[in-house]
Amino acid sequence: MKIFVISDIHGSKSALEAALSAFEREHAGLIAILGDYLNHGPRNPIPEGYDPPGTARLLNERRELIVPVRGNCDSEVDQMMLEFPMLADYSTMLLGSRRVFLTHGHELSPERLPPLSAGSVFLCGHTHLPLLERRGEIFVMNPGSITLPKGDHPRTYGLIEESSLEIRTIEGENFSRLELD
């Protein structure tokens, strides 16, 4: 199964619509969301298409497809608008026999990895910077941000398949790819 990975929506309905179009185009089975759903945060500008209620509606329509974790801009009031539990600091799933660890990235990060077995995949967002690399025996992915990318990067999302990790631009162009061996 292909897993679609996004982070840092920050309440932008228009950015989420573009990401959901990419999700459909990719024929993925699940959407892993690495936090920061509705609130733009005090250090970020108000994003284009800022519509937290509309963003919540779009997410709720797909609640059964979402594997969520909490971001540093998410709170109990955000949870009241979302029809899936999104306040967990981390989650894990299996892709074949490979463990995938999901977190936002403001506490655990590529520089501060949790204990993971060889071959595991660590997913995080938070920095709004796409990252795809192998750190020792652990594969690390940050899909970047679909709303407020930083570092002159385009809006990006991630894809996980049993044999590869990939980051693509919101238009579907390859940004970075890593084979899982």
C-alpha cells in the first residue's frame, strides 16, 4: 500500500485541496499527517486560503484514511473540530515488516531519534523543509510543507511504498527519492 505523507497544513484549505488532488492522483491508500492542521501559529504569516473550518471539513471527510499525530500548533480546541484523534505525540505503523514512526518533529527529530530498529522509517515535519536521507540504519523523511515551505523550496509531500521513499512537489514532480534496501 502506498502512504501519502503531508505536514504543516496550518489551516490553508486551498493548500489542502491541492494536496488531496495529489493524493487522488497518486492512488495512495492512507494519508499520514504529521501535525499542524488548523492553526497558522504565532511565528507564521496567515497562509493563503486560510480557512480552518473549511480545512477541518475536508479532513473530516477523509477521517478513515488519516493516520494523525499532533503538531506544536495543535491543541484541544483543534481536536474539537476534527473527527479523528490527533493529539498523540507519535504513532507507529507497519509497512510490510518495516516499522514507520510518525511524529511532528518539535520534540523528537532527525537529530534526536527515538530508539528504532534497523530499517525503520522515521517521519517528521515541523521545519517546513523537505528531507530524505539514511542515517545509519534508519531512513528519515520530512515531507516539507504543503502550505508554508521554507528555504525557497516548493510545496511538497511524501510517498512511502514498501521499496522506496519519495518526496514530490505538489504538482507531482520528483523532488527526492530513496530506495529502501
